[in-house]
Amino acid sequence: MHLRVVERTSGFQRAGLNDSALQRTDDESGGGIRSSMIAELETIGAKSGQPRLVPVTVSIDDDGAWLISQHGHRAGWARNIAANPQVRLRQGSRWYAGTAAFVPDDDVVARARSFAKGSAAESATAWTIKALESDPISVRITFTAA
């Protein structure tokens, strides 16, 4: 009988985001994920009605945030948004409340490029989007007053 050892890695590790690029802290100050492009999206479960947190790549501006659902409406968090578009987004220790909407006519590859800073990062981001996509769709979160 042979046992096979399988090393478990997170999606962040497979994407090359290790501890030097991504820090998770859950201290009393609010902690969360610390990176300029990574945030935690809180949705309400479509079936359970319970809050659900998922790490997402995001581009935040003054009025809201852009996200890309790599698997379109099939992603769990996208199904939750379809059922209840009221979401919260945490970047670092700051929370944003808003309403999410799918933007099917948005150019997903161009949007992904806008997330990255610098030409090398833009190329890597565009390549990653093309490699991982199955049916991507842009999502816009419009912030509401807290």
C-alpha cells in the first residue's frame, strides 16, 4: 500500500502571492488582507443568508470598486450578489459598504490591465486573466454612505 502525500496550497500561493506579497492579520485593529490589489468581499449567502467572506482582486476609486468574476455568474460570490447586491468590501482595516452590479459589456481584459501598475504587471495580469478565465464578467460596486 502506497500513500501519496499531497501538498495543499491556496489559490494565492499558486498565483505567486506568498507571505511577502500578502499578509493576513486578524487582530483587534481590524486586520484583514493587506495589499493594494487584494480585498475581502463580504456577501450574504444566497442559500444560507449568512455573511460570506472571499478574497478578491480589486481596483478601488473614489466612488466604488471594480472586481472581475473569473467564472462569471457561476462563482459562489457572484451567485450571492445576484441574490442580494448589498455587499461590504474590506481593504486593510477599512470597510466600504455598497451595491454590486454586473457589467457584462465591460472589456474584462482591459479592466484587468487597469488593476496593475507598470507595463510588466499589466502584461502578467492580462495573461493571468486569459489563462484562468472561463466566462469572466466585470462587477462594479458603488459605495454607499456608511
